[in-house]
Amino acid sequence: MVLFIGMMLVGFERASAAANFTMSPTSGPPGSSVTISATDFAPNTNTSILFDFQLLEQVTTNSLGDFTEAITIPSNTSVGSHTITVNDGANSVNKSFTVTAPSPAITLSPTSGTTGTTVTVSGSNFGVSKTITIKFDNNNITTNPNTVTSTNTGTFSATITIPSNTSVGSHTISAADNTNSASATFSVVVSGITLSVTSGGPSSVVTVTGTNFGANKAITIKFDNTNIATTPSSVTSSGTGTFSASITVPSNTSVGSHTISVTDGTTTQSATFTVVATSITLSSTQGIIGSTVTVSGAGFVASSSITIKLDTSTLPTTPSNVSTNSSGAFSATITIPSSTTAGDHTITATDSTGKIANATFKVLAAGTISLSPTSGNRGATVTVTGSSFNSNSAITIQFDDTTLTTTPSSVTTSSGGTFTATIKIPITASTGTHTIKVTDAAGKLGTATFTVAAGGTITLSPTKGITGTEITVTGSDFATNARITSIEFDEIVVATTPRSVATNTNGGFSAKFLVPAGVAAGSHIVVVIDDTGNVGVATFTVEGAGASITISPTSGVVGTLVTITGSNFAANTAVTVKFDGVTLTTNPISITTASNGGFTASVTIPNISTGSHTVTVTVGSQTATATFTITQAQPASITISPTSGTVGNAITITGSGFLPNKGITINLDGSLVATATSSSSGTFSALFTISSTVSSGSHTITASDGNNTVSATLSITGTSSNVVNVSQVKMVDQTGTTLSRPAVGMQVLVQSDVKNTLATDQQFAYIVQIKDSGGSTIMISWMTGTLPPGKQYSVAQSWLIEDEGEYTAEVFVWQSISNPVILAPMQKINFDVR
């Protein structure tokens, strides 16, 4: 007799099995957390968890009838066996949970302190109304109250005092009745004090900070064994034995070491405070007049005003009002007066109580310089001659505060401290008196005055423009009937119109010139000089509108290397190059304009359609463009690796010649399998895995950017038989019990474990075929579903046994009934029915 049963399921459906659950752990004290893991209850059903038939939790099973939930054993549960029940309305399963007695425990407050600390010991879960014995390091210890008895709930509380002879470190406090015991650790620590400052003058304010003293104890502070006033006036330690207070060192305290001690009546600690001698130090002990000197003092009376003198004269200070800090120290700066003679001088500091300290400062003799000439026009050459400087010392010459270039470039004094050098008065110097300063390596200074003559005056029209702009320069106050020897633009002598320029009888003139090509954007100096030495100066601003680029070549195929040359951009500024608005990689990778606003770089033409395209260069706010014509585009193409494979194999697709920075869609036989984005050069790479739905044979892979579509052939040589692993094939009854010899009339299940080996969802059909001893099929049935990535499920098909005999059960796993792609090798079992 042939029995044929067909069954199609939507989604995944597990074969029927008996509802069940496990507990972890299976025993524990009240308050324990227990994890309930249930399987094979009614799917998607509100399910109750009960403890001793009282509701604890309600959960909803998943589509397979499973759930996992944590419950807490009620705190008032008695010791012994109790029942946990899981009930979904159709199925009810009971299991036993053993409640054990809770462990006794003690807590300490505090858990650390010095000897003499009072500690509260609190216990729970001890015997009811039991006498409690408390020990310290296994030795009986006095308690308060003297006799400690647990309550009717097994709790107690008592205090002990840490013995005075206890060593520093961890110690054990234990509590026990005649049955139970528990212990905890108490750390004995050393008390200590720290001082905010450990040295200073009389009247210094010192903050004393203490730790690990007795809790809530009155604190006494002494200075050299004498009680001393504190702030606050009454000091008490905190509940953790800490405190902080300040004292003032007595004003009559002698120089040297002194002891600050602290006691709480039980514990005493001390620290040393050193009263230092009144003194001052100088940041430098010699220098020229005008030198700035920092004066630092120590050992003065705290919070006292300070007066600083040079010899007998009071000096201005920075800050203007100088006071010592709480430890009697101060710092201030002074300037050596210009009237001070060369030689040794005494700097003194005095506080408001008359404490005084001094130090010696040596004023060095100033160097002497002379100028030739002592006045002249801008740009004038001046000879500087020096004497009385240090021998063989490097010389620096400044115009006001600007260091000048000298001739020779390096100036050094002779063994007699003399030198001669020439300088050039800055062309931008203002009319009037200026100071020439000469300094040697030791700081010796010599000064002289140079007067810049009024010279000529020039105006420009316009005062700004691009390179190539025509400028009219108009002069006045030059020498009458004088020849203009040069007109310069940043030291570049420019051609003028007229070619030869002379002043009129009033010292005026007018001429024109062009802004030189290649100069950078920004401010530039225009200088006019007549043949008597008069100089006129004005400023012209070169704007960036004249920025430009050239490209070479201007046309070519995709991949052509193009050189870009820029000019008249802002100097020393980063450069960006774009091709039709897309930023290109350049060579060099990082480009910066030179001091003249120019640059050179190269780029590779990307794969874009033929025709005209725009190259854009941006430097700051400036832009310039040029046109490049693509004469031939590179055709788009793809390669696949490998070119053949089986289900589950990974395939890499590599493309080139696509539009830059575009989304790429990749299809297998018209179905999307991957996406990518092309690079700025039109290349991409993508990866996909051959699905088990794909049959053997040749298949077409296409890649498209919306403008270019290319294809390649992928050969699938066969399907994988290892997409799904099948194991544990057996015959079970309705309760899930394995059958070794089923009987006629039984409804049995052919059950297997199936596991998805892929990283993607896998559709499958589970097929069971029963054959008799002659090889005839007497039953075939199946189920379909979807296996999540990496998941394993138990599945089964039922069979009603009608006749005795020898049978074979064959198990197949396919892609689907209509698409018989084999996902796993066939499995079979043989059995007898009697």
C-alpha cells in the first residue's frame, strides 16, 4: 500500500515535539536568579511561569514555541523542594527547585581605620535567638552590648574597638553562633598629617591636613609642643578620620626646624616646618642700565608689604604693590635706572616689620657708538663705529627694534672691543628721529640717534590692481630740477613713461609704469629716488584677478598626463585642482604656490566621455580655468575572478573605464547581487557569493554606472552539496523518544538536525521517502522553510506504520520542490517493523 502525503509550509515550521523546559540553576537560596529555557510550547502564545502554583512571570513564545526568561525565587520562600510550572494553556510542565538556606554574612562600618576605631558589626542569616560570639583575628573581643543575641530573623548588631596593639594591615573580624559563622576584613591604617607648605618665614599660614585619625574626634594642634590657635577655632575629625585646619607660625619663631604635632587623644602624628632666613635672589647679578631684574624673596613676614630699593633709592616695581604670600615669599621685577653708574650696587627688600635682605647687582659700562652720517634719507647707507664693548663678541645692530642686515654680514668686536659696520636705513622708515641700537653677546648696549629726512612724497593712481595694471606715480617735495634715478616695484626697476623722468622747479614730477608680471597677490612697495638722495615710498596692492593657468597638452585621450602651470595667485597658499568639478589627485600630492604666486603640477585625465572638459584651479578665493579636449575615451570593462565556481563561492568583480565617483550596480542574470562606487579614475571592485538558487551552467554578470553597461560570463560548474549539514537522522515517537523497533499502528517521526552553513538565509525543502524491502516507495512527504545564517534546527516528517516488514527511510534536502538543487547529501536509516 502506498501512502502519499504532501505538505507545503510558509516560513519555517518545526516538527511537533513534547513541550519542555530546563532550569539553571536547579537549587539556591531565596532571591536566587533562575533562567528558564523552554522549547516546543505553543508558538506565539502568552505563557505563564508559576512558583508553587503562584504566577511569577508571563512571557510570549516565539514562532517555534520557545523562550528564555530569568525569574527570581521569592525572598520569603522556605527551605526545601518547590515547584516551578510553565503553562501555555495547552501544555503544562512542572519541575522541582530546591531552596537552600541563605548563607550567614556580616558587614563592618567602617571597614578601615586606626587602632582605637569603633567598628559596628552587623549580621544576617544567623540562627534565630542565638548567642553570637565576635572575634578579632580569632581572639575574643569585648563587645557593646556585652552579650550579643540574634533576633527572631537571625540578625544582630554590635560594636567593637580595634585593639591599640594591632599592626597595620588586614585583619579578620568573625561572628558565629553554635551552627553558623561568617567573617569580614578590617584594614588597620596609619594616621598622618601633611602641611600645605613645609618652609617659610615667621607668620606663615600653614594648612594642616590629617587622615586616618579617630572618627569624630576633637583634634589638638601644637607648634613646638605648645598649643596654637587654629582656623576653625575648634577642629573635629570627620566620620572617616580626616580633618583640615590652618595655623599661623608665631612671628618670633627662630630660623630652623620646628615641629607641628596633631593628636586626637589616642593617636599623635607630627611634621617638620622650617623657618627660613630672610633672603632675596636676583634673576641676573649684572647687566647694563635699563636691564630688567626679577627679585625673589623668602623668609619675610607673611602677608606683608615689600619695599625694594637700589642703593638708597626706592624703585618702581611690577606689580606696583608687592606683598609676601602666606609663607613669606614674594617675586617682583625692577628696571635698572638710566642714571645708574657702572659698578656694584645694592638691591634691598624690606617688609612692613623691618625684616630686610639685600643682594649685589653689577652695572656694566655701556658701549659707545658713532654714526656717519647722523641724518639722511630713507635707504641711506650709514657707517656704525663702536668701542668699549666686550672683546671678540658678536654684534647685533637694530633700527628702533628691527634687526638690520649689516656689511659685513657677521660683525664681531676686536680684542679691544671695537668694530665698524655699515647699515642701510629702511626704505619704509618714517620721517623723524630714530634710535640705532648696538648689542654685544653679553648684552652690553650702545645707542645713537639717526634723523630720517623728510625726502620726497609720492602718490599712486590706482593703489591696487592686477599684474599689468598701469600706475601713475606723482611726486612732490623732491629736489628741484633733479633727475629721477629709479622707480622700483619691490626692488624691481620698472620702465617708465616717459623713459627719462625729472622734477620741475617745484620738485614735482609725474610718470607711468606697469605692474610687473609674475608678482604675487598682496602688498608691494613702490620706491622713487632722485639724484640728490631724496626717497619717496608708497604701497600698491596686487589683486588676484590676474591669476591664470596654462595646461600642456590641451587635448588627448583618457589617461593623458597633463602639466598645469599657474601664475599670479596668492603666495604660499594651498592649490586644489578639479576636472569638471571633481577633485583630482595631483603630482606632487600637496601643492603650494611659491612666493611669487606660481606653481607647477601634473594630473592624469580621468575616464570621461569625449569632448571639451574644464580644468579648474582654486587658490584661496582665487580661481582660474582652462579647457582640455578628450579625443578618445577608455571603454568600460570588467573582469571576474574566478570565472567559474559552485554555490557558496565568492566572486570578485573588478571594473575600469567607468564614470568617476558613480554608483555601480552589479547584476547576475538581471538580479542585483552587489553595488559599488567608482573611484575618481573610474575603477571599482565588488564581491558577491553565488546563491544556492542559481543553477549550473553559464550566467551573465553585468555592471552599469547608468551610462556604461558591460558584461562578463560566469560559469557555475555544479551545485554545492554542503550548503546544509544534515545529522542525527533517527526515528522518534510523539514524545521525541528514539525508537529502535517501531510497531504497526504507530505514528512515528523521521527527525533530522539541519544546519545552514552559509552567511545568508537559505530556503530549503526537507523530504522524507519510505521504501519497503523490495525498493518500492510506500510514502513520501516534505516540508519547506528558511534557515537563518549559521542556524541549526530539528525537523521531522510523520509516517503511520500499517504493515510489518523491513523499511528504509531516505532523507533529502533540496532548494525547493520545484527547483531540486541538492543542498546536502542524501541520508538514510534502515529499520524493522514487527
